[in-house]
Amino acid sequence: MKKVFIYSSFERFWHWTQAALIVMLMLSGFEIHGSYVLWGFEKSVQLHRHLAWGLIVLWAFAIFWHFTTGNWRQYIPTTQKLAEVAIYYTKGIFEHLPHPYKLTKLRKHNPLQRLAYLFFKLIISPATWISGLLYMYFTEWTAWGLAGYLSLFWVAGIHTAAAFLMMAFFCGHVYMAFVCSPITAHIRAMITGYEEVEEDE
Amino acid sequence: MRTFFLLIVLAWMTTGTAFGAADNSGSPDLFGRIGNTSSADHHKLAILQGPFKNGPQVTKVCLTCHTESAKHVMATKHWTWNFSNKVTGQNLGKLSVLNSFCGSPHSNWTVCSDCHVGYGWKPNGIPIDARAYDFTNESNVDCLVCHDTTGEYHKSPEDGGQVFDLAEVAMSVGRTSRKTCGKCHFFGGGGDGVKHGDMDSSLYSPNRSLDVHMHAGGLNFNCTTCHTTIGHQIAGSRYTPKAKDLHGIDVPGWTDATRTSCESCHGFTPHPKHPRLNNHARRVACQTCHIPFLARGGKKTKIWWDWSTATRLNSEGKPFSEKDADGYETYTSQKGTFRWASQIVPEYFWFNGLIQYTLPGDPIANERPLKINNISGSYGDSGSRIWPFKVMQGKQAYDPVQHKLLIVHTAGDDDSALWKHFNWDKAIKAGMASVNDTSYSGKYDFVETKMYWPAAHMVAPVADALKCTECHSRNGRLANLTGFYMPGRDRFPLMDTLGWILVAIVSIGSLSHAALRIYFDVKERR
């Protein structure tokens, strides 16, 4: 085993800040949705707005980073080794077989991850952003000439749907973070930047 | 900018009517002025020294200086009891409408005329009806009922205007006050707080929590601070309420100079630190959040009046009454069955200010309860806002053959008054005759009715205003307003179910995967 530097400091900062924001956004968001009482509706609404702007600013930096560093290529989907990885997680992992995909700084996500993150970035995030901003500026619709085309029912519906997808992604993602050996390896990598990979022969 | 306008408006108000009530209190108003700011001390006018034998004599003296005042008064609803709604074309006013309390004043002048701003409804103690009343006699205008500052003045039941020291009352005239207006408006429907739910005698001297503007130890507003008057015409109307003010702050010279809307002083953005709440004000009346409950001054208001049970007599053949633990009548042989309540959660409706009445003579609709007045408004109408209402309900006499509401002669010393003789048929005949309506079929029954009273008084400060979740919750106060999506109240049942199932599948899948990993791990180690 050798340690390979995979995650730059910006990536780690981005990942953990985003994680914290999304957790808080989900907690406040589902309170606004009426699923439970936590901080109180009023506080949750205020919190949700502030956190949303925080996330938007963070994403703006992240998008800039992705394009200037070329890291956007990490999310280009591939079928290469896709089946192997899927088989590994459903079979091989139980038999302690080695992971069929080797990480490097240039290919830091396995094919399954690529697909999951691409879905996150191209579907869940934009749906959340767009519906959320429209929701936030509901009272400006008339001034912006949108009032005839939109209804809060649909905007809120899409935002809620995106939130459910986000939560499902989150649950899966958190579990997958521990699907490694030792189980804290991924977490440690996301904190230190170094992932342990098996040495090439 | 906003503060600047507010200051202008405050300054304008205080030079005029706003703090008249504090005139003689010795305490300074907001601008540090103490004492009476009026330009005339009526005690110094020889002509007012009296003695006066009756009210009209005082009025004649008033009119020697205030030469046009009677004409002004006689052009108001306070005098004519008549109002024409230009939009609906309906003739309204007390002479035309019928409410769900005492019904109509017609044939009941012995009681109802007490709140007319005129003398002469009961010459020599005998009530006359509206057809016989002289609406053109200037000396019949009752100046004192509104301008008395002594609190002594009242019209005696026998003859309008007779009190012991009329001269002292006449010399003490001043601006109207919560007391003079309240004398009638707090007691509408036959008693303290009966009618409105947002007005009762607790407003004579309210604390800040009950009414942030009228707070006796604070801003101490009069009724006319908001209900501004020009030539005795008083701004604000129950028949044509302003459901959404489009003027905003009323700057003298710029707008209509009426202040019967919150926006008249507070503008369109009254919450400087909470733009989200300002956005609410477009579709939610200020009253909706700032009048958290009806009848919150300690008095109860009547919410149910069932006339159908009236005229029951006890075993001795005498009328009787029953009261609740707080001393409020729950039954009288004269009036029927009542229900009272305080701290009532209002009912909320979209409202654009348009009200259509079911007038006496109108064929009644088939809906039950029958709407005595029907309010208009909807989510789709941008002129509508969500307003709080007291909804009065009960049962009233109607003609099941003619399908019309009936005017009942209730009060009086004659041989047909319901409250004396307990005979519906005779009372209805006399009531209908008083408006020249001969259509009464001879059959009467009782129909369940409801009447909408928009609330605009007893305005609470921020601390007592509604919190978000009063409405933004599953079964909140706006649960009955459908047709639009409201955060916290509405959900997407199918999507919510599917969403949670998805989350559950991912979670259970993950946990199962983890369990399998542990299982194979343990197995391998063995």
C-alpha cells in the first residue's frame, strides 16, 4: 500500500463545507415543508435562506475551480470497468477481493461514483438551485414577467422532489464513505487528502 | 425615507385630531405640548350659557357660528342612514339593510333611534317611523352626542337630548373621542361588544397589548386619528371597505387624505427588518396577523343568535332569561338563544372589499346558512387580500312562501311588539307594514344565516401578533383557503410518500449491505 495525494485542499474544504450546508439545508428545509418541528418555522425559513446563499457562493467557487483546473473531466461518464465495479460492490467486497478500480489524482472517482456525482451535479443541484431561487423570489415573478408561466405549486414541488433526491443521495453517499478497508479510510482521505491505494506491480 | 414620511404624517396628525383626547390630561403629547390646543374655549361664549330646554335649542346655538355644520352632518350616513354602493348598485345603510342581530330598525325606532345623530324620532315620547321623520330639519342634528366631552350627555329614552345641565355640556364641547364614538359603535347589536368582535368598551381605555395605537398611556389615538373627517364625512366604511390600499402613505396634497388603512401611515413596507413580511402584505391584510383574536379585551362578543327559540314563556306565562357563568345572557324570551365567545380565532377569507347584501325584499338564495352579506375575493384576484372576519351566525325569521327575509317589530309599547306580546305573526305584520311591504304570506319560519364582519380594530403590537406557524402549518388558520400552495401547510402527498420510500430503500439497502459485510467478515475469521 502506498499513499497517493488525491484531494486538494480546496476540494476538501468544498466537500466538507458543502456537506455541512446541505445537512443544515435539509434539516431546515424539511421543517419548512412541515415534516417535523426542529428550530421553528420562522427560524428555519431564515436559516434556509442564509444557508442557500452560502451554498450558492460555494458552488460558484467550485464551478470556477472545476473549469480552471479541468477537474470537470472527473465526471465524464464511462462504461469502462462499470460492470466490474458494480459486481465488486455486490459480490467481491464480501469476499475481500481487491477493488477493481485504481484511483489516481487524475481519475479520483470510480465509474459508479462518476455516474452518481454526475447525476448530483447535472440533475439534483440545478433542480435545487433553479427551483429554490424561483421560490425565494416568488414575489418578484410579476415584475420579472414570470407570473403567467409559473405556479408556486410546481416550483415548490420540484424543489421538494429535488430535496428528496438529495436526501437519498446523501444517505447512500454517507454509507459508501464507509465502504472501504479500514472503514475510516475514505473519511481520512477526505480530511488529509491522501488515499491509500495498492501499489502497482 | 420611510421614517421621514412617517414623521410628516405624525406631525400632520398631531396638529389636527390625533391627540385631542389628551388635551386636558396635563400630560404632554408626543411633541411636548400640554393642555388644550383648541382655538376656542366654548365656556367663554355667552351664547352657550343657557339655560337650554332641549337638545335642538343647543343645536340652533351651535349653528349660529358653525353655520354649515348641520348641512355637512345631514349629508353623512350618520344622519341619512342611507348609503348607495356604486359598484353593486345596492342601496345600503341602516334604513335598507337587515343584519343578523336585531334585524332592521324599521318599526323599532323606540330603541334604534338612540344611535341616530338626530333629535325628533320620538316626539313626545312616541316613536315615529322613517317615513314620518323630518330629515331636513337642521335643528334636529345632535351635535352633542359626538362632541360631548363631559361624559354626562345622553339622550333620555323619552325625548332625545334632555339632560339636567345641557348648558354645561354645550360649553364643554370638544373633539370626538373613543367615548363618544364608542357610545354607539361599541354597543352595536344591543349591548357591549355584541356586534363587531373587534370593538367594545374595553377600547375606552385600552392597554398597549389590546390596541397598540389607542393605548391610553401611549399613543392614545382617537377613532378619528384614523377615521379622518372632512366636513363631518368620516373616512372608512363597513359597506365598501378598502381591502387593499394602493395609495400607501397619505401625504397631504398627494393623496385622498384618509387614513383608514394601515398603509396610510405605515406604507407598503412596514417591516424594515423583515422584507419577507413586507411581501406578505401584498396578499395578506395587516389585520390578519395583527388582530390575533377577536374580542380580546375581556368582553365577549355574540357569535350565535337564534331567533327561533324566542317567545317561550315560563310556567307562569312570563318571559324569562338564562345567563352563563360570566353573566352573559344565553336565552331571553324576547330575543331567543345566544352564544358568546371571547379570544375567538377569526375566520379568514380572500376579500377585495366588495360586499353584496341580501336585502329585505330580495329573494333569498338556496344556500344554507343564508349569507346576509356575501363577501367577494379570490386568490386569483390581485386586488384581494386575506382578511380576518367575525362570522356571525344564527336563525332569523323569513317567509317560506315568498322566500324573503322578514322585518320584525320587536321594540315598542304598542300591541304588536314582539318583546312585549311574544306573538311572531303580529310582530311581523307590523314590521313589514312599517316599510310598506304587503307581500307577507302569513307564514313564517326561521332560516339559518351567517354574516361577515371584517375585523380592523384591536390591533396588536408585534409581540402579540401572529407567528408564522399559525398559518404555515398543517392545520393552521388558513387551512380552509384552497387553490394556492402555501409552504408548511401544503404537501405533495404522493411525492412525499415516494420520497420517503426512496430514502428508506437507500438506507435499508445500505444497512443490509453493511450487515452482509459484517456477516462475511465474521464468517471468514472463523
